[in-house]
Amino acid sequence: DTHIKNMDMEETLKKTNTSIKIALQKITKGTYGKCEKCSDAIGIGRLLAMPTAMLCLSCSKKNAKK
């Protein structure tokens, strides 16, 4: 149904917008590129692929297993 697809897209766009705002706040604070879980640097490759990443690859994999 078109209405359901539009609602799903709207929710995805809202989440993306929130992630972008958080990334911009981190840039301002000087914490962009640091993992929120372990405080290690998030790899440049990961940030290039997903600029809004909040976890390093290692913590992201651990988080996905839960």
C-alpha cells in the first residue's frame, strides 16, 4: 500500500535527519569520529561509508549480536 510505504519512508527520513543533527553536534563539540561505547576512534573508512556512525566497527558488531 502506498500510504504504508510513505509512512515508512517518512520514518526513515526522520531517523536520518536525527543522525545528521547528532553528527553535526559532535563536530561542534570535537567528539565526531569517536565511538560512543569505547571512545576509540571510528575508522576513516567507516566514516566515509557512513558519516553518521556512532560506534566503531568492533562495538557495532558486538551491538548487533545482542
